[in-house]
Amino acid sequence: MSKKIKNNNQGKMISAKDIMNRHNISYQTVNHYTDIGLLPVVVKQGNERFYAGALVDKRLKKIRALTKEGYSLRLVRKLLVGI
């Protein structure tokens, strides 16, 4: 089981491994979503990145719904992040 850290400003932090297990997505998908700005990293410790758990849950739910409707990840990013 991977480490979980607590950050007072962001709530419960989860690692990329936690995201993979919780949402049944690949590590490559987590990396891609991070690289294009859909999943922002809150804390980085060494080689490990930590994300705000509640935000990840909400974002992945919306990403799945929008891509299922046919939106590209580029449009999903514009809708969710505004970039």
C-alpha cells in the first residue's frame, strides 16, 4: 500500500498508484492527464506525486462522462480547467 499524506490546505492526498487502484486506470493515463493539466499535482516528494483526492474523484467522473459523450480530452480540459 502506498503512503498517504495529509495536507491541511488540500485535504487527503493520494498518489498516482492510489488513483490507479481506486479508478481502475493505467499509470500512463494518470501521467497523461497530469501532463495535459487535467490532474494537478499538489505535492511532490522525490519521485512520487500526490494529488487532492476529492478533486481527482470529481475530475475523473467528469472526464469519463464527457469523453463518453464524444468530447476530446482537449475540449474536456477547456471545460474543466479553462485552458
